[in-house]
Amino acid sequence: MNRSDPSPPAALATRSLRRAQDWLHKSLHVLLSQYVANGLTVSLGLVLIMLAIFEAAGLAAASTAAVGVMITSLPDVPAPRRRKIMQMLPAPMLGAPLFMLVQLVRHDELLLGIVVAAATFLAVMMMAWGKRGGPICFSLLFSTLFSMAAPPVASLQQIALHGAWFVAGAGLYLLWAVFTTHLLNRRFRAQLLAECLHSFAQILRTQSQRFGPRPDHNALLARMLQQQAALADHLQNTRDLVLESPTTPDRQRLAAMLLSLLEARDHQLACDLDLDFLLEHSATVAVLPALQLALDSTAARLETLGMDLLLGRRGTAVAAITDLRPELAGALPPRTKRADPLAPDPLLVDTTDPLALLHNMADRIGHINDEAVKMAALARGDIPPGLSAVRTQWQLFVSTVHWSWKPLLGQLSWSAPILRYALRCTLAVAAGYAVALRLPWVAHEYWILLTIVVVMRGNLAQTVQRRNARVAGTLLGCALVMAVLAPHPGARTIFGVIALSMGLAHAFALRRYLFTSIAATVAGLLQAHLLLAGVEPGFAMAERLADTLLGALIAWLFSYVLPAWERKQLPALVLRSTGAQARHAQLALALLDEARASDLPWRLARREAYNSLSDLTLAAQRSLAEPHKVRPALEPLEALQARSYQLLAQLTAVKSLLLLHRAQLNLAVVRPALARAAGCIEAELSGTGAAAPEIGPAVAGQPFQPRPDPLMTLDLTPWLLRRLDLACAMARELRLTQARVLTWGSGSAATAQAPIQRQVL
């Protein structure tokens, strides 16, 4: 190579510039996200309330009120406006009595230990309410432990006074949270939708890599499953806000964009159909880069659209997304045309014509791009949103905020994971409290217990992850606290640092726990410093770090006590997933029914199918941190997820034919075929489909159906019949794979580990 050739330095500079741009884009995406916006509102509310009470009643009242603000702020996340207060109210209602009860028994070590253990059990049982119960759980735990950090009181009057300031801080923050939720509702809607667009763009980039040369199918499949699970989680949070009361033009515009994104996700799923076949044909390999480029281009434009939403751009300021279909058509070999496309021509009929499949694949990618174009047009206000079903029945799409006893009653059995988690955490806290009372140094038992409750999670994977982050975060946080306290700042300065730290901890709790651990350490130590003002002038960093190490060690060891291994939860998750698949298939195959008032039931069934698969994927990922002897067989689990997504993809292809190409279908043939396919899939997924009937001209039990004449464009009925046959075959494969998963651990592990054959769809 010529040393004077400027291309290597130029290429290096280009790569460096691209990396810098990517880093800037990611940083900007985080800074403009709903997480940071929510954290800033928490910080501002905390500092305003603390300063107001400090100016009115002094440091002692402000430091106690700050605890009330902290525990009330934990459930304050972007949420629907309606009944926002009901989402947060359990935290102060249950936290205030616990705070005062701990103050009442502080003089008796044994009684205090009993109260702390009982409070831990009560708090962790709040996890029975799922994502809503998690913040309430930690609110109750922090109420108990921060009460232990306060100096002992001498009379009931002082306990009542502290409780009153606690309630005052909590009440003021409730008002603040409701106010900011209404004020930022529009902003939160746009931010959450932008998060979904970004997640879906990542899925498209992974999909494009599957079109590349020599793709690693296993690695890409694992990454795709993780990204699909993350998108499902983002989508439910987004539905709760974006689909709430879509009564104004702006809300309707965002709601229509969300529905369009859901359609694009379906089309992306269908991109896996026939992919293996295309990758093995030399006639199509040269064209696949064009499909890959189209996916990457659509992903980049969706990311730009998401950034426009984050930046608050509206109307003509929103970047346009161009139609890629002409480019795709130019990159593909042309279809051969005949005067009469329906006339039989055996020379041109090839049931495995790769060029026809290539055009079908390009059509699916074109549909994804169509939805992206539609979303950009909606964002600019160029087209009106169509929301007839969602506008009147949006309550069916959002999560409930009603607190009932049913979730708790469902966790009161010995095998229930939440009950075992509560018992395990209670035993760990009791052991940590006993150890703290016997330490040779001046221990702060609340710090050991605080480490235990934030490190110990419901499964081993998250416990190990948080253990390492907690130790590192405590070390860095202690150093920051020493730097803050070194110049002996005043109370107002400490209030500001606490507020900023709480906001950062709140913002990164779900994104980067190390940052949350650092910020929470700073906030916790400074809050304890204020509560102990005049009693303990400072703290020893070495002792705090030792307390943290002890707490993390105890939490990790007790993770093996009364464990709830993922393999015990998998049967219920698998049955839920296959049941959701069956329900979705029934409704998807009924979309042709003209008497149906709306597609709302199908949309709800589709949501449950994706959500159940997401929960199954997350359980499989968590099992990777468990001991090998209790770890479930991952290969059949991945196969089950792959089969489920393939069935969804087949049904998506059927749905597209029914809704987009209805005029090209022979309805007299299609209607009974749809009914037979629905019965076939129902029989297979219910375990009664020993010999399901055929839908079209296919061999029974054959998952690889012959392809119709690719030139038959006027009548697409044979293609629909083939998709129905493939859907039935995939339902059969799904049932067999489900049996392998369910029999694992019951003496059939060897069968469950049988190799999985790749499917050519």
C-alpha cells in the first residue's frame, strides 16, 4: 500500500466522526427522554418543598418532611393523568404509619427488629401488583429504614410532630406530582412515543443484518428476542399515556402514530418469512443488500422522526420520510408479464421461484416504509388520524390503576414467587439486623439493611447485577459526600444536592443502575446527615463501605434461600403464551367478517400475544444467571419463542392479504378456508389436534408448502391458502415444542435437548 495514500487517514477520520455523531445522538436521546424529564420534576419538587418548610419551621422539620417527599416521589413516573393520585397514594398512606411506628419502638432493639422484619414482609408483598407495586414496595422500605436513621425521640408528642411533618412533605409532593403530570402530559406522550420509535429502529437494524453475508442466525435471533421484549415493555407504558383520552388533535395525531407503529411491527415480523430460502439461492444474494439498505434507511429515518418528537418539532419542521418503493423496484429483477396472467404456462410456473419470493420480501419492507411515511405525515399534520375504535374505547388499551385484593390473594400459596421473595427478603433483613448489632465498629444498621433491600431482587440475575453496581456506587457516592461536606455547607446547599441526587437516581433507575446507586448513596447519606444534625457531625467512609459490603454479601447469600427458580415459573408462562396465540389466531382469521363492528378485540389479542412472549423471553434471560443444575433447557425455549413469532408472522401475512388485497381474493373459497384454519390452529394449540384438516392443496403434516404461480397476481387466493396451511403447520410445530419445554425437568430432559431444525417458510 502506498504510504502517501490519504485514504486510510480519511477513513479513520470518517469512522471517528461517525462514532462521535453516534455518541452525541445517544446522549441527546437520553437527555431529552422522559426519564430525565421526570427526574428533573422530582428534583425541583423536592428542593422547593424542603426549602419552603425549612424557611417556615427549621431544619428538623425540613429533614423529616424530606423523607415524606422521597418516599412519595418513588411512584411518580410518567403515567396517565386520570387517577394519578391513586397510583401514588398508597406510598404515604402506608409509609407514614411505618415511619412513626419505628420511632415508637426505637428504644427496644428486639421490638425494633420485629417491626422492621414485619414491615419488610409487608412491603415486598406489594410486588404482587407488578410494575405498580414495585415503587410502593421501596417507598415502604425506605420509610422504615430512614426512620431508623433519625435520632430517637423522647415523647409521643415528638413522634406525632415528626409524623405530621412527614405527612406534610408527602401531601405537598402529591399535589406537585399531579400538577406536573398535567403540565407535562403532552411532553411525556411525545417522549414515550419517541422511545418506541427508537426501539423499533433497533429491531429494524437487527433485521437488516439478517440479510447480510453469512449472518449469525443464533446470535441475531437472541438479540431480536431481547429487542422485541424491550419494545413490548415500552409499548405498554406508551399505550397508557398516548391512548388516554385521545380527544384533541395533538393527542389523536400521536395515538395514530402509535397504531401505525404497531402495524409496522407486524410487517417487520413477516420479514422472516422465506428468509432462509432466499439466503440459500445465488439468484437473490446479489439483491439482498438493497433490502438491507432499505431497512437501515427506514430505521435511520424513524430515529430522526423520534428525535424530532423529542426536540418538540411540529408541522413542517418534522423531517419527511420518502417512499422507498421506487428504489426497491429498481433494485429488483422485473417480473415477467404475460397477456393473460391466469393462463397456465408450465414453463413459467416455479413453486420455489426465488425472484417471486424476493418481490414478496420487498413488498413487506415496503409496507414497513409505508407506515414510516404515514407516521411522518401524521407528525406534520398532512393526513388526518383514523381512530374510530380507540377514540371511544381507549380504556381497554391502558393498564388499570384500580387497587384490588385479587393480585395479593393470588400470591398467598407456598409456591408463589412473590411470597417466597417476601420471606427471603425478610429473613435477610433479620439476619442483617442481628449482624449489625454485633459489629465491632459503630455500625449504622439502617445502612446495612438499606443495602440488602436494594440489592436483593426477586431473581438471582438481578440480585447479582445490583450487588456489583451497589458496591461500586456506594464507594463513589461516599467519596462525593465527603467532597460535598468538606467545606461545611449550609442546609440550603445540602437540600439542593439531595434534590439533584434524587432526580438523577429517579431518572436512571430503569436505565443504568450504577448511576442510580451513586446518586442514591449521595442522597441517602446527606439525608441521614440532616436527620442526625447535632448528634453525629460526620461519618466514616470505611465504615459505610464495610456496611455496604456486608449488606451486599447477605443479600447475595440469601438469594439461595427459598429460591423461585425460573424453571418453576416457565410452565405458566408457556401456557399463557400459547393460549394468547390461539386467541389471536381466532380473531386474526375473522378479520374478513364484514359484520364485525371493529378490529378492537383483535388488537387486544395481538397485544396479549406480544406481551406474553415478552415475559417468556425475560424469564429465559434471567435463568442464565442461575446454577446450571436448575437452569431450564434454553434451546427448546428459544425454539418456542421462534415458533410463536413465526406463527404471528404467518398470521400477519394472512391479515395483509385480507385487508390490503381483498379484491384479489375468491371469497367463496377463502371464507370456509379461514374457518377451517381457525379450527385447525385451535385444535393444535389446545392439544387436541392429532390430525388437523388441510386448508388448501397441501400434504398433511408438511410444514413446507408448495408455492403458487408467482405470476398469478389477479387471484391471490392460492397464496392465502398456502399461508393458512403454513400457519396450521406452525401451530403444530409450536405444540410439539411446547411439549418439549413442559416435559423438561420431569425425566424428559434428554428429549428436550433434541436439536431443532431450521424452518424454511
